[in-house]
Amino acid sequence: MSKKFTLLFFVFVSLLNFGFTQSAQTENKIKLYTITPENIDNLDNSQLSRINSKFSDIITQSGYSGDGLTNNPFVVYPKILVNEVKESDGGMFRIFSASIDITIVVLQYNTKTIFKSITLELKGSGDSKRLAIDNAIRSMKTNSNELNSFFVDVRKKIIDYFVANCDNIIKKGELLISQKNYPEAFSTYFTIPSEVACFEKVSPLIVSAFKQYQNSKCLELLQNAKARFGSRDFAGALSILSKIDPESKCNAEANKLINECFKNVSEEESRNFEFLKEAYRTEKNLEGRRIDAARDISIEYYRSRPSVINYNSLILF
């Protein structure tokens, strides 16, 4: 039991010490929700799959990662058009030439406002129609000065959007908190990327809301920890107890259960847990932990909602 506890505990400590100090800085960057078509006229499944793969590489190399799915997402939408495939006499062999236009559109989904678009012109040739299209797709560059400049401008426009809409987002979040709809409130606040100055305004609001949320959830956490304790899963109990905010109404009872867990683990393991608690006694570290926990709640909120975004609903032109 002791070895199992020690392993779980140190994994837990490592994740907390790294995750809570890092994710607040790295997890809330600007992200884009990428949506690609499932079928396009004149392209077979393998060709379309190759385009979608190239498109994913473009987004990754431009510095946008993650699925970016929020309740107010920014969407990358490609419009793919096979203009023509010409056949010409190449002497002994027939030669086919293909022309494909791929227009990349970045838009704000809720309003369908287009932020920026760019069209890539692809050309290819071969001794068959299929090979000509294949070679046109292969010519698609995933990293170029043109694309880099495009996404730099996209980032600036998204930041400008949040600067202009900061107060409205804050008001919406405050309304949801007044209705005790904490998960949606968190999801609203976390639509704002940490790169935007507005996030500095919402950070204390997130912390305040999380404290209220904890008071409504701490009894549930405490009961779960007691169940783990009852099954002699002391590591699991301590992991759950560590999630109870030190300013919540359950903190005193949680500390009693922590002490009971300590009676069943070694002195070294008890000291390790106390060290972990000490690491979050400063207001700065505790605030970061609360923000990360609120972000986790917002992510679960997104995942619990069925996705309603599909390619055909975004056909704009």
C-alpha cells in the first residue's frame, strides 16, 4: 500500500507543481476551431483526406493548437473548388492539368463575421485526371511567408475583437454567476485568451466565482473522499481532499479527514502532503490553482454539450 501511495502521490505532486504553475500561462492562448468538409465534388476520399491533413499542418505551424471549441468559437473554414481539369495532347501521351482553389476563411461563428480570408491556387499535371489532382494537392505548402502573414493578421484581429467586446463578456459572465450557472460562466470567461489584456480583468472574477462554486460543491467532494477513505484508498482520498479550496466551508472537516489519512501513511508521505499544501498557501499560487480548476470545469462544460458546428452550416459563398 505504501509504495502504491508514494508513486501515486509523487505523480500527483509533479502534475500539480508543474500544471498549476504553467497551464494558466499556456492553456488559454488563442485557439481556432477547425472544420473541414467530408465530401467535395471531383475529389475522392483519399484526396480529400490529404487536403484535410495538409490543412491541419497549416494550422499547427501557424501557432494555433487545440480544438478551440468554446461557446463563442473562432472557426477556420476551407472552401475547396476544383476549377477544371484539362486534357491536352502531349504527343505519345495524354497530359492532364488540374487547377484547384482553396480559400481559407477565419470567422467568428456566432455572428458569422469573417475576420480574414486567403485563397491558395494549386496546380498540377499528370498522365491521368486523378494524378493531376493528386499533384496539385501535393503542391500545397503548409508553411509560407504568405500564410504566416495571414495568421499574424488573424491573431491581431481576434485580439482587437476581445478588446472591443471585453465589457460585454464580463457582464454576461456576471449574469451567469448571479444565476449560479458557474460552468457556463467559466466557459464564457475562458473564451478570452490570456494574450488579451481583458483576461487580467476577468481573472479575479474567475477566482471569486470559483470560491462560490466550491462552497456549493465541497460537500460532494468531501463525501467522495470519505468513500475512498472507507475503502482504504488513502491516496485517492488525499487527491480529492486537495481539490477542496482552503477558504470553502468544508475546509475544517476536510483537514480532519486529511489527518485521519495521515494515520495510515508513513511520516515521510505525510510530510510530502504538508509540503504540497504549503506550496499553495501564498495567495498568488492559490489564485493560479483556482483559475486552472475553473478552466477544467469549463472544458468539461464544453465536452458535455453536443457539437452543433458542421461544415454545411457555414457555407458562406
